[in-house]
Amino acid sequence: PSLPIRTEVEISWKPPPPEWVTLNSDGSVHTNSGHAATGGLIRDHTGRCLTAFAINLGNYSITWAELRGAVEGLQLAWDTGFRHVRVELDSLCAVQLLGNLDEPDHHQAAIIQRFKELLTHQWEVVVSHIFREGNKCVDHLASRGHLLPLGYHSIPCSDPTLCNFIMYDCQGLSEPRLVLNEG
């Protein structure tokens, strides 16, 4: 049997088109303790931070943390008045679950149902996968969630560490990643 062929590609965060915003979210679980956190960031077409959050969730699975970040971020986008939202997650599992919203017996059904209910609003939402190299801002926010008290925390867009990650993205800097060749 031949080994899969991988090609190195450069991965970076890409801004949404004008009139759209991008919600990036990420989950994090410490494997030893099972402690989960999530974080999210909404940016405009220039890459400017519009709002950011981190949540200390307690003990949950990584998939639940990923889904919870997407749901919280999408609710925040709606409440803030955004009506064209691109949702990017680095969990392919979460993206696939959100793309197949008709699994009532799935063990994550309740949070998937919350996401599905948000989609019934009058707006455009597109969900896609992004490699973790293009999702570094929210990886930082999810990691930060572990250090905060339980619950939701708004993170100022002026936070110096977050600003450094955003500046990196806005400069179009990329990182290499080996990806499987399709076909």
C-alpha cells in the first residue's frame, strides 16, 4: 500500500467580503482534567476586531466546546446586528455536525438544535472549516478561557496579546501545513 501524498501549503486567515463579518471560534480541552473552554472573535472585511469573547465551560468534550463557541459567537453576531456572517471553525467534526443538522439522536443534538434555531433568523450564514494555522486568534482566546472564572467573558479588542494575533493576520502572514492531496 502506498502512503498518502502530502503537499505543503501556506495557511493564513482570509478576511470576508465587504458587508460580511467573519466569526472564528475555537474550543479547547485539557486532556488530563477534561476542563473545557472556548473563544470567539468577530472581524470585518479589513480584519478589524469588532467583538471577542472567552468562556470557561467546566468539564465538557472538545466537540461540545467547539460547538458551544460557534453557538455563542453566532448569537453574539445576531445580537450585534450582523446579517452576513461567515463562521470558520478549525474542528472539521464540528463543521460536519453543523452541516448535517438533522441528527436528533446525536449526543450533541441539543447544542446543534440551538445552532439550527439561530439559522432561522433573517440573515445569511456560511459555515466552513479553517485549518488551525488560520485560526490562531481564537486559539489564544480559547486557551485564555481556561484561566478565567467559570462563565462568559467579553475580551476587549484592544487587548495587547489579541492585537498582536490580529496584526499578524492582517499582514497576511502565513504558516506552512502539510495537507493530503485530493484524488
